[in-house]
Amino acid sequence: MIGLASREALATLRRRTEDLSGRAATSGGLIDLAGELYAIADLLVGEPQLRRTLGDPASAPEARSELIGQLLQGRVSSEARDLTEAAVALRWSSPWDLTDGLETIGDDALLRAAEQEGRLDDVEDELFRFERIVDGNPRLATLLDEMSVPAARRTGLLRDVVAGRVHPITQALLEHSVASSRKRGIDLAIDNLLEAAAARRARSLARVVTAVPLTQQQEDRLATRLTELYGRQIAVRIAIDPSVRGGLVIRIGDEVIDGSVASRLPAARAALTT
């Protein structure tokens, strides 16, 4: 968990990203901006001395901003440079949190681009579907997370899996999650992206696994009941998994409600043998 200073810095930086206007606030501009922010984060990962200098809270914020501004001048858009200057001027709990913050606002830029295109719901659904694929294929998750393998090979594997099946923004989010050395596993990366996508619409996400498809009426009723139960808007994403055998497994954040038949079978067997 990041420290208080970094949480406050990230919140400030995210607000500044949301304030972008003009070309930088269009779908294409946001996609380009995300790529630049990811590249700047990669630069800091590969340059430890620069990262420590820019993340040193004991130095003057203006000096840190001027340094990164000079390095980025003419290499990235003015929006990417301005955001990075703003980021390094903030107080972070550690230099690594600065790097992670730049990656996070890169993710935010892509999600905002999806929102601009009216495709945020599609992107959220595709991320959820890929999460289910990874959950059901531990070997794939291991290969995508293997940091000893060059990033190009890992992203190549990802492209083979999702080729033509997801929106380009979804693919960009997943590719960065796989390529980045700062994403702590593809499962956690997707989890964070899903939460960020839901938060853009002031709601939380319930991942629901069921043995059989639910009707739209059942989905709506479940979403309404969960919203009432948690006191905040809950969106429902459904995945089919025959292994649950019946009932539902619901995950909201870190909380799991397991009402599946499969979860009750061990207890039933134990009762029969006593």
C-alpha cells in the first residue's frame, strides 16, 4: 500500500489529467498521451539516478520540474511534459510511487478515451472477460508475468490471445499491463483497471460467476439488491463457469460471497461420513 503522501499526490495528478482540454482531451489525443506517459515511466524505471533525483522530496519542486522539462522538451507533447512536470513537483512517499503515478494517469487517459468514444462499457467487459481467461489458465498467467522473458515476447503472446477480439483501447491497456515491470501481475493489473473503469461512473463492480447464464431481469435484480446492500451503485459482470455447479460466486473488491453449490459440497460430504 502506498503512503499517504503518494495517495494525495496521485489524487492531485489525476484531477489535473481530468482537466485536460483541446486536442489532449479527444480520444486520439488521449491515446497518444497515454503512450507518452508510459514511455516516460519506462525512462524513469531504466534510469535509477534520475528517478531518485526527481522523487527526492528534500529538493526544490521547481528544480525537479525544470530538470524533467528540459529532458522532455521537443520529445513529447506539451501536455505530457506539463503533466510530468506537475508530477515531479508533487511530494511522493518514494521515487517508485512517482513512476507508478505516471503509469496510472496513462491508464486513466486510455479509459477516458474509451469514455469519449462511448466504449467504456465494452472495454470494461473485455477486461473482465480476459480476467476470466487468465483465472482459468494459470499457465498463461505465468507466461505473461514472467519478467525474465523480454517484454516484446510477452506482449506478442498477448496479441496472439486477443488478436482482433477486443477494442484497441482494451488491447493497449492489456499490453501495457504485460510489458510494464511495475505492474505486479496481470491479475492485479486487470483488477485495478476494472476498479478504475467502474470509478469513472461512480460505481463499484461486482464480478459474478454462475454455472448457467442469467436473464437480463435476473442481472438487473441482482445489481439492484447489491446496490441496496452496499449502499452504493454496483454494476454486475457475469461469467459462466460450470464448475460452480449452481448458485453464484460474487466478488466486490476484496470481499467474496460464495453461494455456489461447489463450495458447499465438501461440507455435505463431511456430514455424510460422520
